Amino acid sequence: MSKLNVDQKTIKELFMDRKADFLIPDYQRPYAWEEKECQTLWEDIFAFAFPDDDYSKFDSDNEEYYLGSVVTFKNEQGKMEIIDGQQRLTTLMLLLRAFYERFGNMQDSNSISTRENIEKCIWKTDEFGRPDKNALKINSEVASDNDKTEFLDILKMGIAKKEMKSRYAVNYRYFQEQIDVFLQKYPSYFSYLPTRILNNCILLPIEAESQNTALRIFSTLNDRGKPLSDADIFKSQLYKHYSQKGEKNRFIEQWKLLEEKTDKIFHPQTGTPMDELFTRYMYYERAKQGIKSSTTEALRKFYEKDHYALLKNDYVFSNLIELADFWDDVTNLNSDRFENDDVLRKLFVLNYAPNGMWTYFVSVYFIQHKDNWNNAEFEKFLEKNIAFIWAYALTNSGVNALRTPIYAEMINLVENRPVTFSDFKFDKAGLTNILQTYEFSNRRPITKSMLTWWAYQDEKQEILSLDTVLEIEHIFARNRQENEKSLQDENNLECLGNKALLEKRINIRASDYRFSDKKKYYQGYTKGKTVKERTHINELLELSLKDDFNEKDIIQRNRVIVDKFIGYLRKENLLNE
């Protein structure tokens, strides 16, 4: 069995070790971190070391910030070859060098002590602890890195010349800028930040006995291993809390069921399904705290405040369970919970919203009203949401733009004030013009959003399963225009008046035909043993009774959709007229 030396260490313990002699070997990839990664590191470390921008809130004896693992082995020359952790170690060296440079000739005892400690992290020392400025504790032999000399020069000289364009230089200058800002803001406490980085930021060095062992560990960590998610961290905090209460087994059982449920109902683009649940709940707690800022902090940052104090409230875990149950019922359009068909119809429409902000808003509504639930009031809330979010997507591009009005209304929700969006009403003439001239291309999310809303304005439209795969149908086919050239204005091809939802299984067959040929696919037909099911989009069934669908029909239908939507907003008191 291979021997491993694994011992958690602070940055100071790792770098100040007189035997520390790190080598980034020739087979490694070039340094890859960019300014955005450095920004994340800086912001995370600063938030850790200066909680709530207050140096005094830091518990230097107990606080730890985990920076990850470092996998090395000692080569024949006695150097520690870095197999994994190159990016972190390199960046930390740049950060420490930037701090060292800014101490300059500061003569207060804290500055002198901190500068000396950083010195011993960057340069090798003799037996009396004196640094040798010609002997760095890290070296790079990366064959494919043409900029490695810049890295070493920056560490030796503390200067990133203007002509230096490497990532090392860019990142070093970034740290210098942030340190200067920090120094201006906290001149009396300048030494605290680098000291807390040295003493309280933790790495897990894994020293293998050979290169093969080190590479095998690296492969395990990066290919088969699963990094800890935010929810995993929260689980550990909740586990400790409920263990202290003697409810460990109950918690384990509930957490397992919660994971199983979220795996079924959430499919986030980033993070885990459990991360998504914690995210949706976070917005409720944000609203309770009165946070209107459109900048949303990272999930872990939000929950880790005051040593994860929020998670130590029993109501939080209970709310999470109820919230998961709620979204399970939304996903399944559960008529037992949502007895009102109008609620189910609007939930279906919202699943085709132009962005996902509605899920956070609805989550806040549920938590706030779950103990006094009223489906009729919920239906009114959903209708207001649809009207506002759809119109806002047309007038204000970008997902983030919706944060400002939604966050403000979240606070209104938790303070039991009505949701009105009164500060964000729409200009009738301007919105009408947008609707009439907007290119509703299939690639734009708002297109399917508008068509879903329109389909469910038909009271006879049945509630489809959310598993139904719907596509956008050109009623007047593009191929028809290519063949006939019968549209005077080709822009009419891409307006709402020429588009409708259609099940994928039918759209594949109906896409390229003349209207007279399309009708049979809308209506369904039987030919011999072949049975083709009709569409479940009611408007298309009604249109299929017509002999043709031409440009005049497109224009007329478009006008009706636009007028109906404007009336929809008027009904919700969202227009400035």
C-alpha cells in the first residue's frame, strides 16, 4: 500500500517550512487563472477575514478558511513536484508578494512582523531564518509556459512592468490594486488581512511517495471524485445541530428523502438540485432581511454568516422540506394542492417564462403564505407575475434586469404588503410598438413565452403535462414563402401572428407543408393501421377548419394577440396611459 503524508496546514505552516521547495514540473499546463478567479479569491478571503467589513468580528483562534488540496511528491532532486494545486499555490504566491511590496518601510511592530513572515514564505532561509532573496521557494519548469520567467521575476522584484502582459502580471497588478484600496480603507488594520491569510487559511497538502501515486490521487480527485457542493457544507452544519439535539437519525432520514425529491424536480444548469432548493429558500430570508440589492451574493456566503447561524434555526429545515413538497406539486401540477384550474393553467404558463426569476418570487410567496394558503389569492399573484415578467422581458433585456423590481416586491411580500410593481409601469404606446415590431425569432425565450401565454388565453385549452415537448410552429411555413413568394412583407413570417405552440412529434411532420397539407397533421388522422394523434393546442384545431392561412390572417391574428396582451396588462394595472 502506498504511503501518504496528509496533514492539514495553514499557508504559513506550509510555506514557511524551511524544507519547502516547490516545483511546477515541465509536464504541467501553463498557469490558467484569470482576473475573475483572482477576484473571487480576493472577495472570498476578505469576507472571511473581515466579516461584515469589521476586523473585530473575526475569531482568530477558531476561524478557518479551506482553500483546497495540494498533491505533491518529492522528486530525485528533493523538490516537491506539484501535481495538483498549481493554480492555487501560484496565485497565493502572487498575492503574498503583492502584500510584501506594500509594506515597504512601515515601521510599526505588526507590519514588521507580518513582512518578515511573508518573507519566509516566498524566499528560502538559512539556519538563522534570514531570507536569501536569490532563492525562491517555488520554481516553474513548465515547458509550454512562455511566461514563467515573468512569474519568477515578479516574485523576485515585486514589480509587474507595464510591458508584461502575462496572466501572472495581470493578476499581480489586480492584487496590488485591491490591496491599495484596502490600505486606504483600513490603514490601521492593514496587517490583519495578510496575517489572517497566513494563519487561518488552510490547505490540505497530500504528499505521495512517488509520481505515479501522486498522479493516481490527482486523477481520483479530478475525474472520479465529486467536489463538495454548497448543500454538502450545509448538510454538515445541520447534522451537527441536530446531533446536539439528539435528533441525528431523524435528520439523516429527512435529508435523504429531501435529496431524492429534489433530484426529481430540479435540474439546475450549475450546482446540485439541493443547491437549487437552498437558493430558492435564500430569497425568502433575503427579503426578511430587507435586502434589495440587485447583486446577489454566493449561496455559501449567504448561509455561512455568523457561523451558519441561520441553519441553526429549526424552522429553516422545516421550511426547506415544505418548499420541496410545494415544488414537487408544481412540477406535477397537482390538482389536490391547487384545486383551482386557473392556478394550474398559470403555473403551466410560468414554466415557459423568459427567465427563472419567477421561481424565486413564487418560493417567497409560498413560504410567506403557506400557513394560511388561499388558491384564489395565489392565482391573482401568478397572473400579476405573468403580466409583469413578460412585459419587462420585452422592454428590459437581460435576466439580471428583472432583479430590481422583483427584489423590491419580495420585501413587500414578507411584510404583507400587496404586490403592485407600481414603480415599474409600462408605457402603453411604447410597449405596443415593441410588440408590433419585435422580431420574435425562435431563439429568443420570450417568443415561446408569449405563445404559451396566448395558448392559455383560450379557456378551452386543456392543461398539458409539463413533460410535453412543445416547439414553435410557423403556421405559414417558411418553405411555402420560398416556393410561392406570396407574402408581401417577409417580416410577417417571424411575427407572433404566424406562430403557435405545437407538439414536437407533430411539428416534425407538419413543418414544411402548405396549410392545406398541414391541417391533417393538426387534426390527426388514421390511414390503415397508422394512427396520428391530433394536436392538443386548441387554437390550431380551430385554425385547421379554415381553408387557408394567408398574410391577411397573419396580420389579423397578430393584431388580436397584441391587443389582448395590452388589455391583460391594463387589467393588472401595469400601464401608464
